Amino acid sequence: MITRVKAPGKLYLAGEYAITLPGQASIIFAVNRYMSVTITDTDDAQPTLTLASDQLGHKTISLDVLEQEALDDAWNLTTKTLQVMAIWLNEHQQELSGLSIDLASDLDQYGKKIGLGSSAATVVALIKGLAQHYQLALSPLELFKMSAIILSSLPSFKVGSMGDVAAASFENVIFYSRFDNLWLEEKLTDATCQLSELIAMDWPKLDIHEITFPASWRLVVGWTGQPADTQQLLTINAKVARIYKERLGSKTTPLIRLLEKNIQQADYIAFRTNLRLNQQALIKFAEFMHINYVTPKLRELLSSAYRRGIAAKISGAGNGDNGLAIVQDEAAEVALKEAWQARGITPLQLEIATPET
């Protein structure tokens, strides 16, 4: 049996930084670049998991030692996902069998990360693929929760917002409010709580719902060629950061709810205004935190759009990654892309993803 699935990357429209705190809001696009997973049954006498990745190379794990497999190499995300999925399958009276698992990504550009959330897409795609392979259905919300459990079990990822996970799981434009991570940490230390039970629970403060984007609005994305280290940025001045993030959230969460309303009503003028206010709040936050948020190229990216009356914003952690714009017609899109290219900014061939059928 062969199972093929994919999970999309993401771009933040609004909500960065503050969304790492419970209850704060964001709007996120799933975009049409993917992590693809192909799972094939094998006939090994001693069952093994044979992993192949276009990014990492090859690795073989014996099922006999999967539970004890160390998480100290580049495969830690994949290994942890397999360990947790083995437990989940056991809860459903099934066992992980010998498999060949191939992972292929188009979430980079010229071999460089471009801020599309490749780690989240890897976990989501692998869970999705294994669930389908063993004929166990997972809704987008269940897929999100399983992925968030896995990432929350890894120290280097649990501090993240999980917004990229939400976008990859729902494959759409979404409103996302962060769950209470301390509540989840407590549940994960409860040996009596099964994975299936935890997934079925209502998670405090979690809210994910899809937003219908106007058909006439077009997403345009520019890449500066200077990848940002999001995990490093998220851990800078952690104690002080929480105070500033709470202040940021008090400003941006109301704006994000207005942005959702603007999108639903296709009110471009109000949308453009509120998006710029959101951007200004982020710039002030970055100044307080001494974060190199607006690089010269990102400043050019924004000003090129603003001069043309186009709604635009830096997407994600800043520091040289992506910026995006929302235009209302093809002429505006062409003019903006030409202006970006003249300033050394690469327009990416990205569109809003649609759910995989």
C-alpha cells in the first residue's frame, strides 16, 4: 500500500510575536508550497522504518528501538512524530509496521529557508500520512492538536506559537488564537491521560476557524533573500519579552479582529488602514526589544507598496525574511513586482492554498 499526502507552508498576515502567548490572535495564510510525504509498506523480516528526505538524507530506525531512539540529530522532529504516532496507533488497537517514508519539500528558495514553516509542515504531513495509511481519520482540528502535542514535547519548538501548525492543518486562510500552553504541559505530564483523550478535549483559549478571502484580492509575496532565525528571535530577553508581548497583544488582537471583519466584508480601505496600524505596533515592539525587525530591503518592500496605495506588511519574525501585499487587480500586482525586483526583492510564486482533496 502506498499513501501520498502533503501539508502546506504558511505566511502570517497579522499576529506575530504576541501569538506566542495564550489567547492572543492572528490571521495566517496557508500557501501553495508543500512538504510531501509518501509512505510505502515494506516486507522486512525485522520491521524497520526507512526514512529518506531531500533535505536530510537517509536514516533507518528499527521498530524494536523506536521508543528509545535519541532526539539529538537533525531527524528529531521526524523521530518524535513517529514515536508519538506509535503510541496513538496502539490506542486504536494498531501497531506501526515496517515502512518506507519519503519526505520532499518545496518550502525553500535556492536551498534557503524562506519563512514558510517547514518544521510544522513536516510534522503535519507525517501525521496526516500515517493516519491515512492506517485508515484512521483525523479532522483538521485533531491534526492540529496531535501536531501541537508533538512540537510541545520538544524544548526548541514548544516556545513557538503553533500558528504554522494551524495553517498546515487547515490548509486555508485562518483566524488562530493560541491555546494555553501551561495547561497542555500539565496534561502531557499526566501519565493517566491518553493521547486520544487529550485530543478530544476542549483546549483552553484555542480558537481556529477559516476566513473566506475575497476572490478579487490577490496575495503577492516578496523575499529579501536574508533568512531569519525565528527560534532565536523568540527566545531573546524572554522575561522582558512577555511584558512587551502582552502590551503588543493588547494593541494587535483588537486590530486583528477588525482585519477579519474587513476581509469578510471585502472592505479594502479599512483593511489597508488596520494592516498598517498592525505593522506600526510590531515596529514599536521590535524597537523596545532591540530586534533587527525592519531590514533595509523590508523597508523598501513596504514603501514600494505604500506609495501605490497597496496594503502591505512584513510577514513573520522580520529580520530579512518575507513581506506580503494584498492587491485588488493584476495591474497593481505587476507594478509592485517590478518595483520589488528593481530593489533586489524576489517575488515568490505563492498563492493561498486550498484544502487537499
